[in-house]
Amino acid sequence: MLATPKMTASPPAALDDADRLIEGVFEPPNSLAMTAIARHKWGVCLIAALLAVIGAGYGFMRHRTYTTSATLQVGQVNPNSPGFYGYVQSAASLATSFSRAIDAEPVLQTVEHKFKLSPTEAVERLSSSPIPVSPAFRVIATGPTERAAVELANTAASAVIQYESRSNSTNPEAELLLHEYQAAAVALRNAEAASGRLARGKHASIGSLAAAEAVKNAAAVKLRAIGVAYTNAITSQGPSSGLVTLVAGATTAGSDRTSKVQLLGFIGLLVGIVVGCGLAIIWDRRRVAPRAASGIKSEVQTTQPS
């Protein structure tokens, strides 16, 4: 009886790189994307460089904005003063408060009158920033040209100085007391005249003379009291000048062209890298797909029985 020879299975041939890529069309290995990017790395670099140049060119051609600032100081600094350190602390808080006057209506009206800018436009082009641990703050302005930015910053700084000096040196109570003092002075003059007429009369009674004298004395006391209150109100008013002073006006303005070129160029580079990698993967898969289809077809034909 003849022995049937045993069929031994031959070990599968090692898969080359092409076979791995063919299988990767349907079951992509983890390194397929990196393989595609590495194969087309110069194309990725070219697309990234092209978009970076386009972004930088757009940043260079766009309309420039100029920015400048003027520095203002609260009060007068005297380092030899005994209360210098306390002044610095309190003035730093005042600088933060005074810096908000950049949006005050009188300041915006001054800007509108000189530059024909609406309050909305002025607010967009003006800002202020206190200098940390310092009795000073900056008035910051922007403009389409260097001259426009410099003039706007200096005009706004002068308007802030005038506004702060006027608002802090005027006491509404003092004005009210002044009107009351004038009325009390007129009342005292009338009471003195009435008392004098009664005193010169021959038929005035003692009671009427006493009443007229009492009215005159009361008017005199009221006038003196209002005078004292008015004096105190005037004394407590702030100085009419020197409360806020200009330390350094705006002379030059810087453009945002360099920063915009760098920013838009960097954004273009990132977009170019992403787009280049995506195109490299798509291109590589389209190139491998026909090979995969032909490989599967030949494998099917080989396995079919003759």
C-alpha cells in the first residue's frame, strides 16, 4: 500500500513595503499618515512656505495703525517732602481713578470739536492705562497716520488735564452758599433799614423797636454763619491748576506693520503645514489605491480552481 505523501504548508513569504501599503488602504496602519507625509515632505514644505509668504504679504499690504501715548502725573512730586512715600501711594490710587476720565463727556466733546470724531469713534481710538506703583498714567491714542495719532494723544491729554482741574476745583456747595450769602446780606440790609426807620419815628412803640432789632440781629447772625461755611467750602476746594500735569507729550508713533507681518506669516505657515499634510495623505492614498485593486484582482485569480 502506497503511503500518501504529507503536504507541508510553506511559510508565507515576507510582505514587502508595497504589500503593507496595499493592505493599509483597507486597514491603515498607524504609520501610514506619517509615511505619506515623509514621502511628500518637500511638497508639504513648499505649500507651507507659499502660504506663509501669502500671509506675510497680506500683513505688509494691509492698512497700518499707528499708536502713541502721552504721560500725565497726579500732583507735584517732591522727594524731600516728609510725606513723600504716603503721597506716592495715594497718588497712585488717584492716577488709576483719573485715568478713567478719558471717556468723560467734556473730553470727548473737545476731541469731537477739533477732529470731527464722534464719541463712538473717539472711544475706539482712545484709551488710558495707569503706570503701576506710580502717580502717573498714560493717554494712548491710535490713528491712520503718525501725525493723526500724535495730535489725538496730545489733545486728549490736555482735555483730561482741563477736565480734572475744573471738576476737582469746583465745589457745588460753595456756589450754593454764595447765593445764600448774597440773599442773607440783602435781608440784613433790609432789616437795618426797617430798624432805622422805626428808630427815627416818633410814634414807634418799644415792642416794635425791639422786634425790628431782633430781626436785624438774627439776619446778622445768619449772614456770619453763611460766611463761615462759604469760607470753609472755598478752602476745601482743590487747586485750580497743578492737580494733573503733563510729564511727556506724544512726539512719535509706532506702526503695527511688523507685528502684523509676523503674526499673519506665522498663521499662514501653520495653515500651510496642515493643508500640505492633508494633501500629501490624500495624494498618497490615491496613488496606492489602484495598486491595491490590481493586487486583490491578481490574488483572486490565483486562488480560483483551474
